Amino acid sequence: MPAPLDVAGSLALFRRSGDDLIDRWDGRHLVRAAPLDNTWVPFVATASGGPHEPGFDVSVADAEYLTALHEVVANTFAPPSEDHARLVREDAVLAALDARFPGMRQIRQLDVFTALVRCISAQQVNLRWAVITRRRLAEAFGRRYEVAGWMVYALDPERIASVDPAEIRALQFTTSKSVSIVATAQAVLNGRLEAHHLAELSDEEVISRLVAIRGIGRWSAEWVLARTLGRPRVVAGDLGVRKAVGLAYLGTPAPSEAEVRAATAHWGPSAGAAQALLLHALGEGALTPATRPESRVASRRSLTRSGTGAVSIERSC
């Protein structure tokens, strides 16, 4: 894994709002189940080394999967693009944040179904409640595994596809979310959402395929592009992204989606890393209009404001 890499900071999104029992991180141990060879393989990856020599010791019940799991763990941390160093040098906002939080990486959600369930659960609620409902879903309908003294669940679409949405509704998901979760599981079983197939499509083709599923909108589809397929996509409709970009570049916590896209257009192929850095800084309380570099004020004032519009309450999933 390329250094520097802030393992704990990058994985903080799995801890900040609670433990959903699916993507588990306690500050040192990453516990997940990976889909390999048509089965789920639970593992524990224990962080070792520091930001300049990052590494993991991987524990798994079946040593046959050890090599593949090392690759899974490495792929969890999206590497920066070749253009990233130049962008940080030229962007005063990113330069300041990168100096404060060096080695931040975007975390990949390598399973499409789990990625979409994360987004569905986070629609129009705060992230702590999203974690609570995902945990309930995992305990009720997930596959439970134990490995190296840890317990972890996998959300298996084959199992969830046959569940009555009313049973998911009983876990305090909304009716629409319950229907969407089952519909998404069924779409996975139909073969339309396999990651290697989606990887062959353009961004707009991926979005079109995903939004055809009941309850999946452009916001969720763009997070799949960014975190599952590793595309350099700014999820400009996300409340957290809008707030982070607004505070860092525009001096407001409520910019419009169009303003976010304009303010981040220069990120280019480094959009994933830049977006992850800003979201981490937001989570750490490090973004306020008072602390944004003054060198960005002129560019903020030069933007044509189209009005802030209504702020979506969809949140980073």
C-alpha cells in the first residue's frame, strides 16, 4: 500500500456513527466478510506499522484465502491518482488539509449490494440511526460469522431477496426503504449489478442502471461510482459533501449542487481522494469559514451564485 496512509483516519467512517456489525473498525482491527469464489469469507485485518510503513496482519479461518484477502484489504484504500500531488500543491484548501491530515484515502465498498444498502439506510436520516437500522438488518437477515475471536455479519442478497418487505419494515426502516432493499437484492440476483459488469459501463450508464431500481436515486448511484467502482466522482448532492465543500471553498454550509460541482471541477482524477479528505476534515470539526485559506476567497467571489436552493438531507453513506 502506498505511503503515507492514515489507516485510522481513513477508516473512521466505520466508527464515527457506531458499529453496524458489517464494516467493523475499532481503531486497530478491521473486521469484514468478503465475497470470494461465490462464498463469504470473514477476516480480521490488524493494522501494523505507521503512516509511512502501513501494513496489516490478516487473520482468516481458511488459509486458502489469505493471499486474496491481502489484496482485498489493500484495495480497500483507494490509491491517489498520479495527478494528486500536483492538485495538492496548487489548491490551498487541500494543501492545508493534507498537511493536517496526511495520508487520508477514500475507502472502497467492494460489494455492490452492501454499498447500496448503506446508502438506502442513510436516506433522510442521521448516520447514527442509519447504523442502528443496518445493524438490525444484519442481525435479522444477515449471515453471521466468527473469526479470530470476532463476530461479523454479511448482507447476502440471496437471503434478503426472498424476505417480505414488511419484515424489514418491522426493524424500523420505512416502507419505501424496505421495498428498496428487497428490490436491490433481487436486482443483484438477476445479474444486473455485478461489479465487473458495472466496471465496463460509463458513469451515466451505471447511474441509469442503478436508478432503475426502486428507491435508488442519483445520490446513491454516485456513491457506488465513487466508493465501489473507484471513479473520480464528486457526490455533489450529498449533504456532507455539500457542507464540506461549502465551508472549505465557498464560505457557506449550504451551497447548491451546481455550486459544489463548479467549486470542485478542478479536482479531476483526484476527486475521490479530495472528497474523502474534506469529509474527514468535516467529521473532525476542522472545517469552518473562519479557517478556510484566504487564497480561496477571490475564487469564491468570482463564482456565479445561482441560489442555494433546498438542502437535501441525504447524507454520506
